[in-house]
Amino acid sequence: MQHESPPRAWVDVDLEAIAHNLDIARQALPDTQLMPVVKAGAYGHGLEQVARRLDKDGITFFGVANAGEARRLSQAGIRTKPFILGPTFPEEREEIVLNNWCATVSTVEEAQHFQSLAALYDKTFLVHLALDTGMGREGVLPSEMSGMIAALKQMPNVVVDGAMSHFPCADEDVPYTQDEITLFSDCVAELKQHFRLRFCHIAASAGELGYEIPAANLARPGLLLYGVAPMASIYDGVLRPTLKLSSRVSLVRTLPAGHGVSYGRTYCTTEPTRVATIGIGYADGWNRHLSGKGARVYINGHYCPMLGRVTMDQIMADVSHVPFIAPGDEVELIGPNIPVTEIARLAETIVWEIFTGLGPRLPRLYH
Ligand SMILES: *Cc1c(COP(=O)(O)O)cnc(C)c1O
């Protein structure tokens, strides 16, 4: 009989915390429908597991990145409709139409492709018209909207069921975002003269937390569900952290003064130092940019500075001040004592990248 060795590093996921954070979003926006965003494996938390937990709660769509993620949701028996957030590729569209998944269109060409597929299968296909109110990633420009409206009206099998946009700097530039809300409202008002829009949406977590958006009746929270508010807000302390990243000590040794630690010898001991080797590295998503930035890990009740560069599968930490430590001891890398926001700041990136960078080698454990 084969027996599996315990993982060197793993992620504990708290699905109840994610459900709690969705409730917080719902309480904050009682009159707004919700599209929990579960793309990129629910930000590293596990696509099917998170979707299954939230599927019960009467939500409108699940936001996904592509047809493959939509397929995984439907194969997992999820009833909520997937909404493909970005532009679709031509090869994805037949499957999207056949399954009645929801997609955006930015151009006449995309809409025409959906029209011909829907006609081929004798179906009506519901799309959301994407508007580019400033993001520069997808959507029709406001100046080109009337031409798009005219083209869409010639497509009997394509129904414009919604209008969407996306803020580029809701968490950084309030006046710009307020102007964008006005522009979005104007576009929606014009579209409503031509289409029966059931869904209008522009806000992700930051927009949702920071602004009144009377033209919208649907919001797309992502990061918020995973316990982090993108802006300092009343939600800090109300949202619950949703994951813990842990590893284990593999070795504890004492290095003499003047001994280098890790590649490049960027760190050198100045005195005899007890060094723990820990079984996690950048291949797991413990970002290599944390090297030499003052990152710390938490072992047996003590903060321990990480020493030298992050390697592919291992890191080292100074444990000279930890009285009891032995191989096998657990190491907290993200969790109650080390917030993910600290890691993102030290790695000079954003929390979204830390979450989605957690690698496939890390088992996800659900409680
Ligand atoms: C990823 C994404 C979201 C969710 O963003 P958060 O900032 O994580 O809340 C919402 N809308 C679109 C279009 C996205 O691509």
C-alpha cells in the first residue's frame, strides 16, 4: 500500500469566511444583485469549492475569466450562470452559446459571431454590452455607441440583456471615478432607449465599497470576498480572512559568523545564527521578490526574519530567538499573525497577485 507523505506546504481555506464576506457585501448593498467573482480558481481558494459554497445563496452570476472556468462550474453542478468577464475568443463562443453562459461584446464582429452561432442553433443569446468608460481593456467607446446600437438591432438572435464597464482607478482617483460614474449613467440612459437592460454593472470591490452608483443594479465583488478591502474602509475588521498559508521546518542548524545564506550570498551571518530551513519557495507562490525585503514568518509564537533569497522550494529564517524548535514544526506564512497585505506590500505587488500566485503544488484543505 502506498501512503502519501504530508505536504510540505499547504493552504487552509475557510469557506465560511468567504460566505460571511459575501453577506457583508449583501448587507452593504441591499438593493444590488451580486456577481461573486471566482475567476483564477476563486483567487487561489479553489473554484469549485468556493462556487459550491456560495451557490446556495441566491446570487445572480459567477464571474469567471474564460469558457474553461465556466465549464468547470457547470461540471461541478453549479446552478448559477457563469459570466465571462473579459472578451471571448472565437473558439470559445460555440460552447458559450450552446450552454447559455453569459458573455460581453465590445465590437460588431464579436456580436455578429454570436448572432450567427445563435441562429445556427436556433437560439436567443443574451449578451452584456461592454462600455469602455476609461479602462482601455474592452468595451465600445461612448463615441462609438450609436453605431454599435444600430448594428445590434440588426441581430435578431442576440439580445442585449445588460451593460457593463470596469473602473481603472476606483481605489486611487476619486474625482476621476466620479466623472466615470456620470459617463456610465449617461451611456446606460441612452442604451435603455433601445434595449431592455436587466443588468447594469461597473463596480468591483473598490467601486462597490467607495461609491454610490445609481445607474447600476449589479456589483462584481472579488477581493472583498477573500477578506481584503481594497481601500481603507469601514469594512476593515468586518471582513474575515479566508486563507492561511503554512509550511513546516525541515532542518534547524547553527551557522557560524560570516556564513552566507541562500543564492547570491546576499545575506551573511554576523554572529553564530540558528537557521531554520522551511519547505516552501517561489514555485509555491512565495514570491521571490520577498527576498531581502524584511519579510518574516511566524513559528511557535515568534516572528522570525527570512534570510537571503527565496529559492524554488525552500526558504531560510533566523530562529536564534525561538527557544523550542525542531524539524516538522509548523510555519505560518500568511494568516492571523501575518496579513496577506503585508506580504503584498513587501513584494511590491498587490494582494490579488499574491492570492492568485499560490501554486497548484499547495494542497487546499477545507474545513
Ligand atoms: C477581476 C474582476 C472583478 C473583481 O475585482 P476585485 O477588485 O477583485 O473585486 C470585477 N470585474 C471585472 C471585470 C474583473 O475583471
